[in-house]
Amino acid sequence: MTEMSYLDGNMLDGPMRELLTVDLSSAVGRCENCGMTGSMASLHVYSHAPGLVGRCPSCEEVMVRLVRGPDRAWLDMRGTTFLQVPMPMEQPFPGPL
């Protein structure tokens, strides 16, 4: 087996920063429980907890939890099998050096 070279997690900084600064209302996600696929804007969001809870509009299972503290945030997407985010065409991911 050939040993593959790798880069450390810092390589993800630019692409993840670009990904997480886009408007997620047009992003598409799939519910892990029922398989429904739809825009994140269609989630039923509840703010009665210490944070925000986004539930699937079809089966009401939790897809997203977001809690914000004074100096950090926690994002839990265990109920989402994927998140498809529209990206601008002019900013391709950098290739290996």
C-alpha cells in the first residue's frame, strides 16, 4: 500500500470560512430520520431552549442545534445527513501545493 501524504487541518480554514459565511437559507439539507430533502429555510426553528433548534418540517425530528455563548458557538448537525451549500463559481478550492 502506498502511503498518502496529508496536510494538517489548517488547510480547511479558507474553504470552511468561505462555506460558513454564505447565506444558508438557500442551502439544502436532508433529514437523517425521514430522508426529506429541502431548504434550511423550511425548518421549523424553536428558540425556547438555550439556543436555536431546527426541526424537520416533515417528521419534526431535530436536524440542527445552534447555541451561542459570549465568546463561542456550538453547532450540532447530527440530524442532518448532508448540507448542500450554493457556492460562487469564481472561488475554487485551492489544490495541493
